[in-house]
Amino acid sequence: MHERLQLCFLSDVGLKPYTDTAYHNEELKSLTRYRFDKVKERTKLITSISRLVCILFPELEKLVPTLHTVSVYALLEEFPGAKQLPEHT
């Protein structure tokens, strides 16, 4: 009975009921916007990492094809700054 009343009300106003497809489309749009924001945030972080690595270890950029590899990240994790590097004798 409640559904019938709701359909009558919607038809009187000229509105259509909210379908599952419309709901899923809205959710998909929301997820797409969220993903876009996360990709944008990730890009900013990668740029920031590159800038900081170039400041701390300017020679590193010349030694590797890209700063964004597992091995470079492992190296930076092991030696996050010049103080952690072994002394040259």
C-alpha cells in the first residue's frame, strides 16, 4: 500500500522513482571522483619525493634511470639522510 501511494505521488509530480541503475551510476561517479582525487594526491607526493631526494642526494638521480623504483625506495629507507651513510675512508 505504501509503495502504491509513493508511486501515485511521484506520478502526480512528474518524477520518476529512483532506480537501481541511477543509484549505481551515482555511486560510480562518486568513486570516479574519489579515485581522481587520490591519483592527484599521489602525483603531488611523488613530485615531493623527487624534489626532496634531489636536495638530499643530488648524485642519486644521475645513477639510476628513475627515482621511483623499489630498490631506490629501499635504499632511502635504509639511509634516509647523509648522517646514516657510512663514512668514506
